[in-house]
Amino acid sequence: MKVWALVVDTWREALARYTLLGFLIVSSLFLLVLTFALNLDIVDGSLAAGSLFGKAFDLHGDTPIETVVTTGESAFAAMLYGLGIFLAIFATGSQVPNLVHRGTVDLYLSRPVGRTTLLLGRFVGAVTLVLANLAFLCGGVFVIISLKTGVWNARFLLAGGLIALVFLSYLSFMYLVGVLSGSTPLSIMLPYAIYIIAMPLMAHQHIAAAMDSRLAATVVHGLYWVLPKSAEHGRDVVQLVMGKGDPSWVAMGTTLAFGAVCLGAAVAIFQRKSY
Amino acid sequence: MSKEFRSWRRRVQALDGVSFSVRQGEVFGLLGGNGAGKTTLVKILLGLGRPTAGRVEVRGVDPRRTRARRRVGYLPEGHRFPGYLSGEAAMRLFGRLAGMDEARITARTSELLDLVGLGERGSDRISRYSKGMTQRLGLASALLDDPEVLFLDEPTDGVDPVGRRHIRDVLLAARERGTTIFINSHLLSEVERTCDRVGILHQGRLLREASVDDLTRPTRRFRIRLAEGQHAPPACLDRYRAAATNGHIDVEVPDLGTLNQLLDGLRGERLLIAEVSAQRAALEDVFIEMVREESAS
């Protein structure tokens, strides 16, 4: 009941602050553009002609439609990976700062509800919010492409699930930043910063090899293992859609571990903090 | 119990060896100027903060424990209700967090919003409420779970005189039902009218804890009211260093004998005495005097 109340509260807040509406508008625009910009001409199971934003595809011979669709979907999946995470962080960045605001946190904490329940209840609310939005965005792209081509590639939906899992880690990090700082700008900027910083770390071996100092090399390796694997997940999303192997479980495991540690730290700090 | 706020730059002793107890069913007022430590103390009593040293119990339980906050109401100072909720939705949210069942939340919400005069505005968003209205909503929210203990931090802050009177009546009704009430305020006249006992907090230290009657005990000052249109002769007043204002005679006497001599003098002048009343020390005077003495020492 208490967790349910917090989930409902999270949704109400997202509705009232127009974050949910904003997410839906951006997602809907993306879907509309995709609907009208993607034109395919399929003859006997092969793509005879096609265009995106009026630009014709460069086709070689009788390209099977499945290959074209999965290739196209993989490109969209990579795009959605960036867009989905960007929007989700933006939509949930103010959650904890709004909760821990002086005068508001007192109203919540003075009720007979545990601090862990309170924070995790809001976390669950944010997760349901983002899952619904990602389902709309990824599900919409999937339905549009599938209806236009007749190819139903369920691996595209798995890629949506992978994006959601990666987002969980960033959400946990946002909760940690929110509990520590109570600042919405920081709660939004720092996950973006980590997302960007972690990108080149995929080549940590090469970067470390180019370092003069051993300490710097260790730091690069350390950062790689500690931070979420932004680049690997982007690559995995593409490969998953194309059916070229499983995602990197090590990358996924370390990213989820990062999220778990951040969420655990957020809960522990929230438990001890005086308001 | 003590509380020290530490940062890398400095340390602030917010509470220093504060010790007191509040009896069940009484209204206890905590008085103090700005920065005296009142809000810090209330937050510790509610488990929102933890003491640096010492022990706190509310109904025999450490307030940091979740069960200690069952049937405890709190109206924080400078509260910020989620503006995106309506008054009713806020009551529902906090009722659910208190573990109340839906039917009871619905019944209590309607009853309490009516009680605090928000019955007509319950479905409006809180962001459209005035300060006085949010304060009344705060009181309704604090009373939601029919609390056994009620903590109120500046409950009449931003409320007009009529609303203040209304809040006072609500609190007195809660006291009649046996609710223990803890009020933080610097509106001393309000405290004087509402509280059974008060504690005076200054710079984190509890200077005095006593009943309102003890603190505002009768003084040697008396007010004499003469019959309509009658005036005491100045010579008579000068003899006792009495002052006449607006038909009253205010006088401070060393003993009752002197007071009666003055009354005899007035009667001797064939003046009709309508009322003689002993003046009590105002809580405000006691508070200011105590704080001044402490600051001087």
C-alpha cells in the first residue's frame, strides 16, 4: 500500500510537471516522423525500392527484406539507446531533489514509513514511468517498422529491454546524486557526464597503453570497470537486433553492479541523513 | 540531549544538554527566539534528525524507528506540500503512507478539511492555496491519523487572526480528546493561551521548564476600574505612584495593606469601584527577562 502510494505520487508528479507529457510528445514526434519518412516498396519478399526522408536506399541486387529491416532496426535501436536514455534521465532527474527539499521531506518522513521504503517506492515509481515511456517509444518504432515491412523482429524489443536495464543503473546513480546534493541540475548533468566519459573507455586497453604513468593507466582501467559501459551497450543493442550474438554479460553485469552500489549507497545515506 | 552540526568549516552547537519530559495529554510549548534550536529539537523528536549525544524517546520508543511515528502528527515550519496535488490528494497520499485504510482516509479527509475550513477547496491544487490555507491543510494533515501526539512547528505562521483563533480551537478540542500536543512558537500570546507547560530555549539550552501559571504568577501590580465617568483625584494617585489610563488605575504595591489603603482613599472620595484585578506577568515579559538575564550572564 505504501509503495503503491509512492508509485502513484511519482506518476502524479510526472503528469503535473509535464515531464510525462514532454516524453510522450518527443516520442510521438519521433514515431510520426518515422511513419511518414520511411517508404518501402516490397516485391516478392524483397525490397525493390525504399527511402528514408526522401533519400533512396542504396540496394545491391535482391536484398532480402529481413536483412534490410534488421539493419534498419539496428540503426534505430542505436538511436533509441541514446534518445531513450537522454529522455529518461531528463524525465526523472528532479525526483529525489523534489523529495528531499526542506519542508517536503519532513512531511514524508514524519509518517510511519521507513526511509528505505520511501526512497525505493519512489525508485519503483520512476522505473514504471520510464518503462512505460520506453515501451511506447521502442514498441512504437517496432510496430511501425513491422507493419510497413511485414517483418516482425522480436529481437528489437529485447534491445528495448537492454536499454531499460542500462537506464536502471543511471537512475540509481541519479538517486545517489539527488540524496547527496538535493540538486536537480546535478542529478541530470552527472549521469550525462558519466555516459559520455564512459564512451571512449571501451578502448581502455589502448588508452592505458598510451599512458606514461602506471598510475594513470590504472585509473583508466579502474574507471572502465567501475563506470557503466556506455559504448558496449550501444554496440550490444545493435548486435542484438541484428541477431549477431548475445550482449556482453560482463559489460551488463558491471553496469548493473554500478547501479546496485549507487542505489545501496543512496539508501544508506538517506537512512542516516538528518533533515 | 545535545546536537552539534559539523561542517568542514565550523561547528555549531544547536542543542546543549537539553532534558525534559512531556506528560501524556498535556500541551507543551517550546519558546525561543530565532535560531534557539526549537526546530532542530522537534526534528529530533520526530526522528528526522539524530542527536549527537543523549537519548530521545517518544512514547517510550526511539523516534528513528518507524513504529514510533504511528499516530503521530506533525506540522512542520515552512512546509512545502507537493503543489501538483490537490488538498484531498495530499491527504490521501499521507493517509496511505500512515497505513490507514481507504475508507477511513476518505472519511477523515472530508471531516478534517471541513474542520479547518477547506471543505470547499479540497479538490483545488495546493499550488493555488494561500499561505494560510496551506497552513490549515498542514494542520488537517497532521490530524489525519487521529494522533496521540501532535508536533506543531509555528502552527499559526502566516494565518490571520480569525484563522489563528480557529486553529487554537482545533488544538484545544484535540487536547480535550487526550492528544498530547507539542508546540513550537515564538508567538508568546498564543502559547500562553494554549499551553499547560512551557520550556524556554535559548541558544540551544533549556533555561526553564514550568507551567504557564507558575511563569505568569500574580505580581504586585493591580488594576482598579472605577465606575463609568468617575476619575480619581491626582493627589490620591500620586501618593501611591499609581497611573490612571482610560478609566483604569494601574498601581504596584508592596503589600495588600497598601492596596486597601488606596481603595479606602478612593472610597473616601465617594468614588465607586467597579473592579479590582491582580495583574499576572505576561509570558512575553517573563521570556524576555529570562533571555536578557541569560545573555548578560
